[in-house]
Amino acid sequence: MTSPRRALVVIDVQQQYFSGPLEIRYPPHAESLSRIAAALDAANQAQLPVAVLQHTSGEGAPVFDPTTPEWQLRPEVAERVQPGSFHAEKQYGTVFAGTGLLDWLRERDVDTLTLVGYMTNNCVLASAAEAETHGLSVEVLSDATGAIGISNEAGSVDARTVHTTLLALLDSNWAAVADTGQWTRALTDGTALSGSNLVVSATRAAAGSAD
């Protein structure tokens, strides 16, 4: 089996997600941030291509205003970014739109993206779903991503339920989901992570419902 040609994609690990209404709630950001740092250390040691994205909503916006301290990368990420890494701002949920990331990945013959960062319920989800259209495999690190709780006219869901539900959804079709330790071992071994698929996931759910 051919080893995956990975790139680590670090999504929006910015101060905006560490306080205020967008504060990451599950897993707690103190935990997910340490796992993001560990993934970056492993990627750097393996000389993996690393891409770092930063969301911007424009000057004067209520969140992700690039003129504010909240827009900045967390120092745990900034200090680990190596020369030659990809770094871009983005305006949409997906990491691909308007960033030039896809061309950068193609130039390096990458076929597998490992996604870490924030939020599971927005940019991680959007990026994993779009990657399929570009012929890219995706890995999502469950303990190096995080979600917020949401409440609107359609309903209310706590952060843990949002995170775990979306990881199950991603593993059923768009990504292989694993924790940082499992991924680091796969990286060292040069092996792919195995995800589920819709048929297997649906069959297991149906069997559980029948019990």
C-alpha cells in the first residue's frame, strides 16, 4: 500500500476562539491547543508540509477583525511555523476558497490532508467536505479540533454533542477520524488512517436500533 502524502492543515487557531461568544467549549481549548501543538511538532519532525490559515472578516467586523489582538494566531502555533510553510488568510469556511492552498498542495504532490484547529462545526466541516471534490483524502484529529454550543430557531445543541456528532458524520463519509496519538503513530509508520463509510455506519446504526 502506498504511504499517504500528507500535509498538516492548521485552521484558525486564533485568539478569537479563546474567550467571548466563540470560545471553544469541547474539548476544552486548553486540551485541544496542546494537541495541536503536538501535531505541529510531529509534522515538523517528519518534515511534513504545513499550512496555516487565519480567518478574517475585515477591519471593523465584530469578530476576526485583522486590526485586533483577537485576530492573532496563538503563540503556541506561531512559534512552531517553520520557514517554507504555507500561510494565508481566508474569508470563507473552507480553507480552499481564495487562499491558493490547493495549488500549493498540488505542487507538493499532497494527497491527504490532516485537519486540526477550529471550529469542528464550521471550517473543519466545510474543508473536509470540499476536499472530496479535489480528490484529496482527509484526516481529522478529534482531540486537536473543537466546537462551540449553538442555539437558534432550529434548535439548541451543546458543544460536546456538536463535536462528537460531527466527528461521527465526518468519519462516515468525508474523513478518517483519529486522535493525535493514533495519527502520530500512523505518520511514523507511513500508514493511512482508516475511516468508516456510509454503508458500514448505517448498517451498524440499524443493528444497534434493532437490539
